[in-house]
Amino acid sequence: MQPFYFFTGFPGFIATRLIKALLIRNRHASFALLVHPSQMDKAKRELQALTNKGHGTPEQFELIAGDITQPYLAIPPDVHTLLQNRITHVFHLAAIYDLAVPKDLAYQVNVIGTQNVNNWVLTLKKLERYIYFSTAYVSGDRVGKIYEHELTMGQAFKNHYESTKYEAEVLVQSIRAKAPTTIIRPGIVVGDANTGETVKFDGPYFIMRFLDFFSRFPIPYVGEGNGLFNIVPVTYIIDATIHLAHSRQSVDNVYHLTDPNPYRAKRAYELIAKQLLQKEPTWMLPTSMASAALSIPALRQWIGIERETLIYFNVEGDYDNTQAQADLTEAGITCPDLSSYLPAIVGYYQEHRADPEKAIMIT
């Protein structure tokens, strides 16, 4: 039987790249893509772009209007009946990823949405794997070594994104005995390791916007920057996920897809500054002062960065990824060192930094 993949989160960047990679693995695979009605026009354009470039044919795809915040994902009953007997793999990526997201919206999408996906997954009769995209930052404010098998450890959370993704993973873990499940916990994902391509300049790209703002002045550090800055290129996430989604040994496992040798935030910041501006930081801006300045809406909108990003300069968690390395290394999949792909990441940002479609709305 040919695989039949079901996705939430299309036409998002990671979902789209996973689909391309799955078609390379099996060019006869079929896909059902759940799309919120508000994203349907964009999804149709993205799907046409995929097929126009030879990534499958229109007959291999079904776009289904739905909503994960609704029971049975708002899929029509007749469509649900057909999918029950066809779906082999479910990739649940749909979520609110904004670090500044309001609590109610984050809870509705990340928690209620995941509960609805879980319930729907348990109705599937041909299911071979449920792949859930969590985040390494379900660890919240924990410090020290953080292991892949750990989840509920009394942690608090830095924002509603973290807390609701934690609650969502608790729900997914609760059905592991009922469905063959693989949980993916990425670090902070940046663009393609070879081309730098990404769709949005958020996360670490706010550092580049900040450095652009100071480009004509002496560059400051932001705080001590002693935390580990755990970023990974999307190419690693895609390669690892495709392998783990089809490996028998990954059933009922949780994987930190994080850098096994992360840089301290201060050193990563230095490397980005040197690559972007050919300058190195020379003075210290206390994190408290930067945070206070960015609490002023007009200022953070002018600079173009979210205040919540500053917290991740001082994350003290050390994400053990022993299980991920053990299961991926034998397949020849390793996370590249930041220094090897940073020129591509920064180069892509420099080429596209004026593109309004890649900008994040700062409120």
C-alpha cells in the first residue's frame, strides 16, 4: 500500500518542505492537507507552485477546508469516512508560534486544537504513525541538563507559547499507548543550511534586525549572553523528521532536534554581527535596559523586533539529544555546526530583508 499522508500546518514553511521531501522518498505518495478557510487561497497557490516544479501531480493532493479548533477538525462526515480507511501517517504541525501570542488564542489553537487532532487520529484505521511537532522549549524555565524522556518537571514558562505547547504535548503523550506516536522537539529553526531560504524573519532574525539598527554605531552586546543559543537549520529538521516518521525504532519516542554542540548566545551573537556587518560588539547593553526600551510599542515597531526574543539570550537549559543522535547518526543524518551554514542564513537575510512578506508584524 502506498503511503497516504495527512498534514495540519500547510501551507507553512516546514510542512511544505516536508511534503517535498516525502515525494522524493516516494513519488507515488498521496496527501490530504487540512487548511483553515482563511488560508485556502494561499494553500492553492503553494500547491500549484509545488506541482508546477515537479513535486507531485494535482491528483496526489487533496485540500480539505477544516479547523483544528473544532471537533473532528470540521471535516465533513463523508470526507472523514473516506480518510479513515486511507491515512497512514499524520503530521500535526498547526500551532501558534508567536512568542507574544495572547493566552486565549494560544490555548484555543495549541491545546484545544491538539486535543481535537488526537481524538481524530484515534479514529483512523490504517494509521502507521502520528508525528507531533512540539518544541524543545516545553522545558520552560528549567536549567541544566534536560532529557528527551522528561516533560512534567515542575517548570514554569516564559510565555503563553511555551505553556500551551507544553500542555499540548502532555495531551499527545497521553495517547501514546493508543497510537504509534513520534514526538519532535525542535530547537529554534532557521532557514535552509545551503541556500538560507526561509519564509519569515523571526526568532534569530530579530538579532539581525537589531544589528542593522546599530550598523552605523558601535555594536552592543545584549546582556551577558551566557545561555546556550540552540538554533538548527530547517534542512536538519526535515531530514531527521522524514527518517524518524518511517523508522520502527522511533515509535513511542521523543526527540530533541537540537544542536548537539550549541554556541553560547554571546558567541553566536558575535558570529552573526561579524558575518552581517563585518564588525564585532564592543560594549554591553544590559538586558534589563533593552527589555525596558522594547516595552515601548513605538520603539519596538521602529526597530522591528519583539521584546520576548530577549529572554532566549539567557536560556540555561542544556538539551540532551542522545536518543536523536543514536537514531539519526546510523542514517547519516547530523546537525551541522552553526559556523558552516551561518553565511547562507545571513546572506539570505541581506538579500531579502526589505521584503514585506518576510517581516513579522510587531505590536
